[in-house]
Amino acid sequence: MPFDISAAVNMMSLAAVAVFAISGALDAARHRMDILGFMLIGTATGIGGGTLRDVLLGDVPVFWIREPVWILVCLVSSAATYFVAPKLASLSRALVWMDAVGLALFSVVGIKIALDFGTSPLIAICMGVMTATFGGIARDVLCGSNLTLMNEELYITTALAGSVAYLSLNYLSLPENFDLLGGFLVAFVLRALAIQFNIKLPNPYKKA
């Protein structure tokens, strides 16, 4: 049976939206919001990056207006997190890892959608990075948290690496699931290493 690439992209997109919605809800938990706060922050986080991508590409109405199932995924994921969050040993740790998974998923989904829309490789990479990071920005701004991308740990760099890896594998004419999986693994492993070992880029502006 041939591999259905559109189904794979849809599954990765749904997973990315759900995971980012959970990360938003976990931040709402840290701020002790009620269940509606969880659902608001979770939804904004889950659809934020994709919304920016679609608006910039002119692909309107944006994806969640065309197919409301995306909103439903965010609401259900956020509401479920409301009941699970009190049982977690560390909300901050869970948030960081959910964010890492969402970042990696969206970095390949974003570039794939942009390329299918007919953009140049450079613009597609930009769309991959924006899709991967803007939801987290929306979450941090709405919750009044320190912006995750302002941390010295590798963050935007990992989304860029995942997008570039996807593009490179795509040009090699490998089976299409290889570029999706490869791009995801590059972004996630790099982000995981940054989290685990506090890997940072050199900062010439930081005082010794």
C-alpha cells in the first residue's frame, strides 16, 4: 500500500497543534487560571504559528476557520490538561518538553505547507521557523511569562535546523516520509540536547 503523504502531514499537524495547546495549558496551570483560561491560552498557542503562516502566505480564510476541527483539538487538549496538570511533578519541566515536541513538529509542517503553496525555499524555511515559534510567543505574551525564545538555550536555531533538514532531504528525492521524519528528529534532538545539557550559542553581547 503506498504511503499517503497528505495523511502523514495531517497527522503531524494535528499532533503539533495538540502538543502546543498542551504547552499553553501548562503555562496557564503555572498561573493558576481556571479551565476557560486553560482553553484560551491553549488554543492561542496551538493555532498561533499556523495562523501567522496562512496570513502571510495569503492562504485565507486561515486553516482553523476552514476546518474548525483544529479549534476542537485545542479545546479538548487544553481541557484535558486542566485535570491532569495537578498530578504532574513539575509543570515547568512538562512545559519545556511539550514545547520542544511542538517546535519540532511545526518546523517541518510549516515548511511543507509553504512549499506546497508554491513559495521559494528561502520563504518556506522562514514559514517553517515562524510556524514553529509564534505559538510559543503568543503563549508567553498572554501569560506574562519570560519569552522562551529569549533564553540563551538553542530555540529558534532548532526550528531552523529542522526546516533546513526537511528541505535538504526533500531535494534528495528520498521517500517523502523520510524528509518529514528526518526534519522532525533533527529539530527535536537538537532542542532536547540544548535542554538537557544547557547548550547555548556564543553571545558576544553578554558581559563576562
